[in-house]
Amino acid sequence: MEEALELAQNANRVGMTKEQYQKVYNKIQQQAAFICFSNGDFGKARELLDSSSVDPREVISLFPGLMPPSSTFVRTIPPLHSIADVSHLFHGDEGKLSEAKQFLRHFLEELHEISLQHTLVWQFALY
């Protein structure tokens, strides 16, 4: 997986705009992140998700009961992963489930901090 990421990062973008290349590279990073998540490598998964501009709902949807009932969110097609949910993934292993929940908490807290920083930047820019 590391080699695939490195190859994708250094690939020649012949025939692609910078935006097209970034979109393809982000998708590769997202897929790699979910592989890391599946393997319990939560640190690497978070690093890849942070740098790939993933829709946070892709991650939240792995945790049953966290998406609001009114949500119309549909996972990316084609799928980024084959994970049904964390309970199935970790076969009820309470240790892994606890680690996965910690991962989600840190992931969402980081997104919240970034959102607050962007809000502050816009507030300063407007005044």
C-alpha cells in the first residue's frame, strides 16, 4: 500500500489537469485510509483521511446509530471500502471497537478545530 501511495504521488500527470490529478490522488489516499482502518492502524488511517479531503460522513457511517435518521447520505459509488460497520469489521472485539471509537472522536474533534480556524480566518478577513 505504501508503494502504491508513493507511486501515485510521483506519477506523471500526463493528460490530467492539476485538479483532476488531485481528485484521483485523494481517492487513492481515501481507499488506503480505509485499508489502514480495517487493519487497526488508526494513526495512519487518520493521517491519510486528513490529507485526502474525505467526506466525514464516510467515516461516521461506519458506526451504527450515529447518522441521524433523517440523513440521506449515500456512501461513495464506487465504494471506497467494503466495511459494513465497525461491529462486523472487528467481530465484537471490545478493545478494537474502543480504539475505533477513540479514532472517530479524534477525527471529528480535529475537523471541528479546523472548521473553527477557518471561521476565524474569514471573520478577520471580513473586518
